[in-house]
Amino acid sequence: MRLLLAVVGGLLLVWLMLLGALWLAGRRGDPVTLRETVRLLPDVVRLLRRLSADRTLGPGIRVRLLLLLGYLLIPIDLVPDFIPVIGYADDAVVVALALRSVARAAGPDALARHWPGGATGLATLHRLCGLPPPEGHSPSGSQSGS
């Protein structure tokens, strides 16, 4: 039961970080729909599953994802989960760092190929991972043309 709470708590914190990134995207002028906001975490989980199954990508991606899964399954954490809020924060930080590492190793093309969500969600993922905006999506949210 404690393991389940740790995983759910870590995912919830990551989802809140992603929501914060979407909120910032909305303030910058990118159109953010409620549907994209709600779908962001499930889209990231599906993306990671698809990246781990893609045999055209290097084995380092699968190793990183297995290490992440192992970290989340081991009951010993850097900060014990029974400590309110910060107990799950270490899980969220590890998940965010692993996501960033996997996204950078896979590259923008693989992310675009496997991304199940909308363009704004993909652009948010690129921004969080320190990647350039996806093609066809400018930082200001406007497509090209006058």
C-alpha cells in the first residue's frame, strides 16, 4: 500500500509541475485547452511506454526507464514518503530528471513520432526538457504567416 501511495504521490507532483508549465505556456500566448491539460500526464506515461518499446532507439533509453522504475519500486527513498509533501518531492524530482534525460537521448524526432497528445502538450514537454520548440510551433504560439 505504501508503494502505491509513493508512486501515486510522485506522479501527482509531476503532473502538478506539468500543469504549471502549461499555465506558463498559456500566459505566453500558447493556446492551452482543458483537454490538453488533463491529458498531459497520461500522454507522458504513454510516450515513455512507446519510447521504451521502440527498438530503433538506443538501449540507454530503456536502461534509464528501468532505473527509474526500479527507483520508484524500491521502498527506500532519499526522503521518507511519510514526511508530508517533501516525502514525495524526491520521487517527483527523480521522475522529472529521468524524463528530461530520456527525452534528450531520444531526440525531438522520436518524441514527435511517439507523442500521443496535442501540439501544445508536445511543445510544453520540449520546453521542460530544454529542447527547441517542435517544428511548426513557434515559442509565441503563433504559427507562421501574415
